Amino acid sequence: MASSAARRAVIVSGARTPFVRAFTDYTRLDSIDLADIAVRGLLERTGLAGDQVQAIVWGGVVLPSAAPNIAREIALDLKLDPGCEGYTVTRACASGLQAVTSAAAAIERGEYDIMIAGGSDSTSGAEVKLPQKIVHAMAPLALGKPKPKDYLSAISQLAPFTDLLPSRPKIAERTTGEVMGESAEKMARIHGIGRAAQDEFAARSHHRAAAAIASGRFDDEVLSVHTPDGPRITRDGLVRADTSIEKLAKLKPVFAEDGSVTAGNASPLTDGASAVLLMSEETALALGYQPLAAFRSWSYVSVDPTDQVLIGPAISMPRALDKAGMSLADIDLVDIHEAFAAQTLSVLSALASDEWAKTRLDRDTAVGEVDIDTLNVHGGSVSIGHPFGATGARMVTTMANELARSGKQTALLGICAAGGIGASAVLERV
């Protein structure tokens, strides 16, 4: 939908934890802990009293089974007003953007004046699922008042005693069984994206993220996190300033022997959280805040997962532009989630293709070529990391800050997600 001109939701500020590799510094912090840290830091940085937050919308993918509504847990943990509403959304890797646009829509409908939205994920805290064979046999014992014969019945159900160990989790499509890295390999073949181009893209992502850190570009958004084990984390832990195309070229393909997708040109498993403060423009100005940006439009689409499961942004980005009444030439900055270098480059290839425009977008000419100087100007998920539910909110925060700081007017966001989802938004400076 396009945002309403009568009542505008504005982005006031954003804050996030540093993003770190899974099973390292945040291993003992689950997704709720990380969310609490991000929201608490956002409130402290903005000076907003917690009891002024009327609602929270949160995005997550690896949801904790004991408390899946992370948004409400944040309000309770931080002792916000007891009436602070909260709900959690999950749209795979687009969950963070979904949370933020849902909050913007609620504000523009007049439901709330002050909201926090964002997302978090702890891959380190992913629950290992027991085989259903064990669950079906043992649950009646755990939930009821079993008698000795019930134990014998449960044991008999487990026979033959095979397939009882938990299986290794993998990031794959439920409907097709295709692992995301395999999807990226398929897209690279379809769009003619070679290994050298992917490694060049990855190296540039790291160098730009490193430059952003060194220049202080991320200081306004990245928090200092004190971990349970003691060390204080103050910066993203995955960015490698010293990487190079030559170093990346030495890595072996992961998903196919003759493939091109490696650990170096793919986003790593990551833990982290990102939060965004949104208000009605009238409320923000009345409280003395200078808004950073607002949504001009957004678009969510789905494609057939058996085709190219990660190509969705090549449809959602043009649709977001159409809803905003804009063309690619009107956009100052483009920020695309880098699930894989191959996926991002495939999306760019599609946007520049007349054939794609005719067959998939019902238009005569290509959307256009994205200028590399305006694309992911401070790096992206390949270098910064990708906590599934947090990435969308990170992108909104980084682009809102960049628009306000640089004086540029507009930014176009694009995110691919499992299930064949494409998510996009157009931000405009306020």
C-alpha cells in the first residue's frame, strides 16, 4: 500500500546491537534478550520515556516456542506501560521490514501515535526439534498421569529404534527441499553471474561496511552491548576490512562442486536485533524530535519457489516504485539485502532486463540499471551479517540516517525471503 498523505508516520530514530557470528559473543542471549537490548538502547538514546510507547511490532523467524510473541515480552521485560500493546510478525527474512511497515500503517490509520518496531533473531538459540516419533510417543507421559503400562506402550511405539536422534537443522524451502544456497546457485546459472563477479561484490560489501565503521557512520545506530560472559561488544563482528577478491577466490564452493557460492560471498549465520522508533509526524514535532524519513510506499509479493525463490525483489522493487509514482531514475540510494552475492546480482540483472520487464512486470522496457555507487553504500548482509528478523529494520535505520545526513531525498529497499517472498519500500527524507 502507499502511505497516507493526511497523517504521516515518520521514522524518528533506530538502534541495533552489533551483529555477530552465531555461537560466539551472543550465544547466551536469546532473541528476546537481544530485542530487549535494542529497544532499551533506543529509548535511552532518544530520551523517550518508556511509558509513552503505545505499541510494539516485532519481527522474528526463529521464534522461541515458550514465548513466541516477542513484542509483548519486550514490553513486560522493560516494564513499559502495562497497556503497551505488542504483536509479533514472521515473514522469513522480510520480517523486520514487515514489522516496521505494519507500525507505520497503524500510525497512519490513527491507531497509535508512538510505536517501536523491529526484529531480532538468535541462530545460536535455535531449538533442536525432537523427531515427531518421540514426541507422539512421549508427550502423553509428560502431559498426563501415566501408569506403568503407559511406559511400555510408549517404548513399543518407538520400535524399531531408528531415526530417534534430532536431525541437523537446515535453511531450506519446506515445499521444495531446496537449500537457500542451492537457490542462489540456480539463480547464478540463470542470470550468468560468475564467481569473479560474486567475489568482487562481496569484497566491496566488506570494504564499504569497514569504511562506514571507521568513519563513524554507524555510531548513530549501533549500541554497546555488555554480554553475560563479560566482554563488551561495540561494533559489528563479521566485517573484514582486509579481505580481497584474491582471498575470496581461494574459498571452495559450498553447495555444488562446480558451483560459485562460497562462505565468503554469502551472508553468515548471525545473531542480533534492530529497533526503530516511529511516531505520527505531528507527535514527533510536538515532542521536539526531528524526523529522519517516512515511507512513500511499500510492496510485498510472492513468486513460485520452484522457479527462483530469491528473485522476489525484482518484482517488489518496481511495484514499490510504481506505488510511489516514481522511476528508478528518481531514486538516490538503493539498499538490497545481500542474502548471497549471486542473488543480489541476479536481482540487478533482472531489473536491467527488457525481457524480464516484458515477461514478469508487464512493461515494455527494463526498470533500469542500478548505479553501483548508489547501491548498498555502507555494505550489506554479506559483510554486516544477517540475523533473519532484524535485517529489514537495520536497512530502514541505515537508510533513514543516510538520507538525513547526506541530504539525499529517496531510498529504495529490496529484500528476498524464503517462500518466494519479495519485500520493498521507498523511503523519503523528511
